[in-house]
Amino acid sequence: MTETHESAGPGPGDAHFAVFPDRADAAAVARSFARPGTRTLTHASGRPWLIGRWHHEEVVTARVGTAALAVVGCCPIDAAELERHAGRLRDLTALDTLARTLPGSLHLAAALDEQLRVQGTASGLRLVFHAVIDGVRVAATSADVLAAALGGDPAEEQLAVRLLWPVPHPLSEVPLWRGVTAVPPEDALIIAADGRSVRHSRWWTPPEPTRSLADGAPLVRAALTRAVDARTRQGGVVSCDLSGGLDSTSICFLAARSPARVVAGTWPGRDPADTDLYWAQQAARSLPHVEHVVWDADASPLVYSELLDIDDLLDEPTIGVMDRSRVLHHLPGLGQRGSRLHLTGIGGDHVAWCSEAYYHRLLRTRPLFALRQLRGFRALWQWPLAGTARALADTRPYGTWLTDSARRLREPLPPSVSSGLGWGMAPRLFDWVTPDAQRLAERALREAALRAEPLHRDRGLHTDLEQIRSCTRIVRQWDRMAARAGVPMASPFFDDRVIEACLAVRPADRVTPWQYKPLLTAAMKGVVPDACLRRTNKAAASMDASNGLREHRGDLLALWESSRLERLGLVDGNALRRLAQRPGTPGLRDPILYSTIACEVWLRGLSRAPGTTAAASS
């Protein structure tokens, strides 16, 4: 399959591309996407098919007759196997089966008889967008690439929505630009032979949670092992977080079994009550061939660090900018030790544990069991009896819940029990958000409520899926930042096969007040030493957040002195400047500033990019 490129391209970890139909008018559009350093995969006709940036290790392609396949990302499939699939391809929907079996984290692109199919991951870590550009339907893995071709400004109503804390489904998946459409993670994009007509085709559904802990744990272990192997099978040096928590410790022990040499890094917290270092040292004693690096806690950046200097090109605002410096800080040191890839335990909290909201249904199907467990949760989370009863009696459908949320955007944050046992945390707007922005956000919520469907009829599984997607939208941006810093990151817990193995286990076995992460503990039995599996908590890093707010109040003040959001009429800059001068304000113990900072930093980044939009730079 023909590939052309103008330079060696980026290192691994930052693959992104646009996809074009096999038509003369599409070829004309594609020319505007070619830049110095971009690579091109072509159709059999020689016209562009994929144009983007990727490392040669991240792409596997095959072509047989009129069928062509490309796997872009991390996947252990080889060209011969992919060619066999291409040779059997008669209908693009047949790729559903292949997509549900591939390990790793990848985009899958296909061309057959002038039709196109493009899909990302069910986790949402790899996304797909599309837009009509000069009469041609173009797909891309980043929304900003399409927006740049369209030449439009970010939509103010979408910025207003992103000021919500949190942004609920499905509004969290709507691109910031008019004319750009997102493909839901569970769907594939099909572009017809005319190069314009399009449809979304469902390729993934979550498994029914019917497996017992005993049956499911070996399958989780196998899926997670395969996910780690997909990153370590080439050998070399890889690095791992070793925080001492169950998630990162599991990844580290699995990586230590691989052909790769492992460097494990521990970042102690500043809080004297933080026990991460103790647990990390416990694990390191059982890893004699792993180099263990302990970083200086006081040298690590705090939350809110370097917000004024962020110049990453992102296709949406992300609260990940608050921790950007912390996430990237140790990567250069790991790179100096030879690391080609950094493995994290991010995602373990989202897939090995699950939402207590499952007990809303379990109360109705297994009432005695559910009541016993709920008593434990009430004690664990300090849920009041009356609030617990109200949350369990709430049977509003998802659309009604969204409508009601639109009426309560200025109310205090909802109690944790209503979020824990309901459809999730109800969105809020805060004092510095203007009435104009509130009206835009309310309208978007009401319009979404008319057609919104939950991610699953069971509010527990809906919440699990929403939390997975919320986190992967942050991680996908961190991955781009890390690749730019020189050491790409990977989060094996967010591979689709791992997620499926975890979700297939009965919720009553995954979330219980009596045991911490029972599924992961059972899955790692015999891999991780028993002493390490006994940990029953995790560090909160709350001191890093509160200290960061105080130490970086000057940066926050500077951020609001030249606020793009204020110029757009979406926030009250005076209110934000007053708040920056009072970092000890009690309400700031909650991350209520995060969504506003995310939008502000994103707009500042747009103003630094080539082809700046008027809205971002005015």
C-alpha cells in the first residue's frame, strides 16, 4: 500500500489523521490537509486515503482487490493477518466482528468498493469526527483539523455548555465548532460511494454483567495481560508509574514479566498522611529486576502549575490542564533512563470498581442483599438516611433528569448520595458565569433532554460508561502532550477488551462496602504479592491541590486579567479576579474552577495557533 511522507514524522504516541473518499473532488480537498511532516496512505487509484502524522510503528495496512484496511495505533496484529481479513471482506459491517476482537488501542479504517468506514475505540480514547468540506465528507481523528478547514470560530453556546460542572452526556461529546459532527464511541462512521452521504453504524455494546467474580477475574487478568503485552512485546525499556496503588502496581508487575526492561517511578505526596511511598516500596522489594526511582515530592509541580504557558493544540477544553505539569514532569527523567513508553494505571478506578448506582436496580431485584450493602455504603460515605431513601425512590428517566438539571444550575452542589445513586452528578454553574452563558447552557440542556438516551438503561452501567468516557477525554489530551514531551504514555486499563472483561462481572461483585476493588484483587492474585493486594485505600493529593491554589493565585489572576471568556460575555472577570485573590475561599475545596479554567486555557491556546479564529484572539 502506497505511503508518502515529507519527513520522518513524529515519534510514537501521537498518531492522528484525516480520511478522504476515492474521488477527484476529495483529492482536491485533501491537498489542503498536507503539511510538512504529514504522511499519506493512498487508494488503489493513487488518490489520498489517509493524510496525517504517525510513526511507522503505529500503522499496519493491507489491500486485497477493492478492499483496504488500516490499523493505526497500538495493536499487535501483523500485515499478513490483516491481509487475510481484507481478502474476506465483502461488507463493511463485517468489520464489527474484527473490531470487537482486536487488542490494544487503535483506529480502524477501511475502504471497500469506494465506501469508507472509520472508527475509534469504545472507551472514547480514540475518537472520530466528520464534516463536509467543499462538498466532500471528510473524517478525522481530531475535531480541530476539520474546524481549521472550515474556517469557523468556536460556537459560543458550546463554550457555555463547557462551563458546566460537570458536562453531562450527551453534551460532553458535542464538538466546539458548528459543522463538525462527532461519532459516538460505540459507532463506526460509514461514508457512501458518493463521497458525501454518511451514517453511523453501531459496532459495540457493553456486555451484560452476568459473570461471577470467580469466573470473571481470570478473564480480566488475561485481558489486562494482553493489553500490557501489546506495549511491551517489542522489548527495550518501558517505564511505569508505581504509586503503590492497586492499579499502577498491577501494571508494573505485568510489565516486569515482559521482554522489556522496566523503570518504575514513584512520586510521593506532600501530605504526611500519604502512604503511597510505603506501598510502592513494598512492591519494589518483589521486583528485583526493576529499577525503582523515587522522585522528590517537593520538586513535583502542584495542581494549577504553569497554566499561562500551556501551548498544546487541543481540540476541546480539558480539565487535564490543571495537572498537565504534574503528569509530564517526570517524563524527561524517564526518557533519560531509556524509556520509550510510559505505562500508567489510569483507568483502574473506572473499570475495576464501579458505581454504587447499580444498587438502585438491585434494590428492586434483590432487596434484602441490596439493603445490607446499602447500610455499609451509608457508613462508608456518610450518606444520611433520608437522602439515601430519596435517591433510591427517584425513578425519573434520564431525559427528565436533564430537564430538571437545567432548572437548578445555580443551586448548591447536590449531595453526594444523589449523585452516587442517581444518573450522576447534576451539572452546576457558578457565580462568575454570566446570565447570558446560563441561558445558552439551559437551552442546550433542554434541547438535549428532548432526545437524550442514557448510555444504558441501568443507571449504574450508564454512570460507569460516562465516567470512563469523561476520563478518556482527558487522557487522550495527556497522551498528545506526553508524545510531544518525548515519552508517549499508555493506559492499558482503558483498552476496550479490558473494559469489556470488567463490565461483564456482576456489579454486586465489583462494588461492595466491605472490600476495596475486589475484582482487581482477585484478578491479580498470583501476579501481585498478597502483601500489596491488602491495600484498601488510595492517596487523594488534596494538599497538592490546596497548596497549588495558594501558590499559583498570581497566575490565576493573570489568567483572568486578559480573559477571553470575559470578552465573549460568558464570565464575570471581576468576580474571578476577586476569587483569585482569596484562594482560601471554602468553596474552592471542590474543583469548581476547573471547567472555567479549562475553557480559558483552551481559548488562549487557540490564539497562539496558526490560523487563529477571531473569537479566540479578539
